[in-house]
Amino acid sequence: MNELLDVISVQASADYILLLEFENGERRVFDMAPFMDRRPFIRLKNSPIFTKATVDYGTVVWPGNIDIAPETLYDLSVPLG
């Protein structure tokens, strides 16, 4: 991908799935499960904090100063539907 796309909305489910909408209108699904044993995401594992994901400055963030790059979210997600 050449263009950096901001995330404009996120819904996080307890099974570590993020439903994302990007500024180009695409809706995509990102599976966080493979990341949950890595830092800093391990702090979110088995925690209700995971579902508290929000969008800030175009990327997904969690309480505790945890975020994930929007290019990672786009490149490793799959289109919805």
C-alpha cells in the first residue's frame, strides 16, 4: 500500500477482533489474536480493556498508552463482506 489511510472508527470484540472503517470508506476486519502475546498488547490479553479501543489521530488506541499503527491495521486486515 502506498497511501497512508487513517482509521475513522473501531469496534473491538472480546475475541480480539477489530472491526475497522478507514477514511476511504473501506470496512475491514483485523484479528489481534496473533499480537496478544507481544508487548505492549500482552497488557490487554484477558482484560476488558481490549474492548475499550477508540480512534485517536487516525489509529486505534487503548487506555495505558497502547496503540497500533494504521498501516499495520490496513495491510494485515481483510475486507468486510
